[in-house]
Amino acid sequence: MDKLRNRAETLKIARLLDVEPDELAFLATLPVEDVRRFRESCVAALFDRTPEMLDRIASATKLVPAGVAAAISQKALGPRLAAGVAGRLEPARAADIIEKLPVPFTAESCGHLDPRRIKGIVDRLDEGLVVRIAVALAERGDHLTMGRFVGYLRDSSLSRILPQVDDAAVLRTGFTIDVPQRLGQIIELMGAERLASVIASASGEGLWPEALAVAGMVTGEQRSRIASLAAAQPQDRLDSLVVTVAEQDLWESLLPLVALLGDEERRAVAVLPSLRDAGVLGGVVRAVVATGLWAEFLPLVGVLPEESRKVVADAAGALPAPDLDALALEVDKQDLWELVMPLVELMDDEAKTRIFELPAFQGQVG
């Protein structure tokens, strides 16, 4: 998940700093928690050192009725400055003013609001207005701002919003959600039919990474359900998932989901055209070496066509000695020898000899 979480954090920082995400490509090499803390530092730097002018305007708005303050915000300040002023007000006063503003203006302002002020303001807004603002954000395609807000919305609001936004918006918003702990409840509010529709949309919309990220942020039965829904897609759509994962090196996000599949579902994955490609199979072996996901990968290897298993066997047998030793240690630690031995049998004599000489293997046969 780290690569996808890092990507989402980078998008959020790019929005905060008003730069293109490509300009922050260097963040991809950093641990995701460091990137998240950097985003929090950016928020503090941007919103804690606001010009004194905003404090003076905020103080002045307390002296006039909310309707007058709203008119000033709309006609004199504009969305960005209005959001800056709202961030300097008490949440109740900010909510009073927002309720007097046109929804399109508020939706545009939301992207400039101090993220730390969102919960206090949202809690004080009329639910109908919250729904209208959320739908307006979806229509604007502002999924990053939706991701900031959605985690703080009541279940009753979400139940009214979800039918009014399309499947792609749900995935994009889930990908950037600031409060991932809420995703489980949002999925429950969707219902089984809508969740199936959302996962099915990932292929046509080019949103498999977003779907994988959402799956990685939920747990237990919900994650298994998403894995099964993905595996149930027509072969060409399911194959597009594997191709996307291979192109973007997202195996650490996909393999834990494959491990949750039943036998028939796993076989449906194993026969995909992309998993007959030597380049793809070599890439997944390298990724498994890097992540240690052998327990997640080996059950899939066991149901691959023989020619594909041979490619995996050759790639594993050609690993550098430290990686091969790490493989053997992990297999021994998790008692995966029953899954590994058929793979060893497919290796050439030189690779077999290297395997047999490993201390972990010697302990197994001894």
C-alpha cells in the first residue's frame, strides 16, 4: 500500500502548494509517514502564518449580520480569501455565513479552507446544504477536496450523497480520503450492488490503482469482498488490472488481495494472458523478493499454467544468493515448503544445486 498512499499524499501536497504533482516526484522515494508529516507541516506553514489582514477581516465580520458578511465574501473577497477568513472564525460563525452563500461559490471556496477547520464547520451546517455542496464538488471533479471532507460527514449525509455521485467519483474520493477509518462505514452505506458497480467501473475509467488503494484501507470481510468482486470481472477487465499493476509496479497492493481469493477465483487470475508474459512474471518475482510476500504469491504460482510456473521457477532460481537465502528463510519461517517444492522441481540443475545448499533447505530435509 505504501506506493499508493504515497501517491495520494503527493497529490494532496501538490494541491496545497499549487504545483504539478510531477514537480514533487522526489517524494516517491520517501516513507509514506514522512510524506504525510510533510503535508501536515505544509498545512501549518500555509494556514498558521496568515496575513494580519485576514484576522482584521474576520474580526469585522463579527460586527455585521451573517447575510452581509456573506455578500462581502462573495463580491469583495472571492473564494480563496473567503476561505481564508472562514478559517479564522469560530466554526459556528463560519457556518452561519456559509449558509448564506450560493452553493457553487462555497464549493469553490472549500478547496482553499484550512483542512483542520473542516470538521468543526461541517458539524454545524444544515445537512441538506452539506449534500448540495458535496454534489457540487463531484460535478466540479474536485475529488481531492471531497477526500478532505467526506471523512467528517454523518452517515445520513453520506446516504443522500452516494446515489448522486458516479462510481468514478467514489473511487477517486476514496483514494484521497483524509480519514481512511471511515471507509468501512461508507462501503456499508453503499450496499452490495453499488460496491459491485464501483469496482466494475475501475477498468473502464482506468482507476484500478484507486480501487486497490481503497481495498488496502479496509479490513476483514470488506477487503475479501472487494477482492472477489475484482476477480469476478470479465477476463479482459481483470487482465487490465494485472497489466496496470505490472506497469506501475503495484504488486504489493495486489498480491495480498489475491491471497484472499478462493480456489476458483485464484484460477481465474492464473489463466490471464498477462500472466503468461515472461516480463510480467519476472517483475512480480522481483517485487515479491523486495516485499517478502511469498506467502501471498506462492498459492497463485501453484495454479499457474506450467509454462508460467517454469518462468517463475527460472526467475527465482536466478536470484542473487542473498535474495535466494532470504526466500528460503521466509519459506521455512512460514512453512511454505509444500508450495515451493513443485517450483524447485521445475528449476534447472544449477538452480536446484543452489537451493539444496541453502542452510534453510538443509534444515528442511534433515
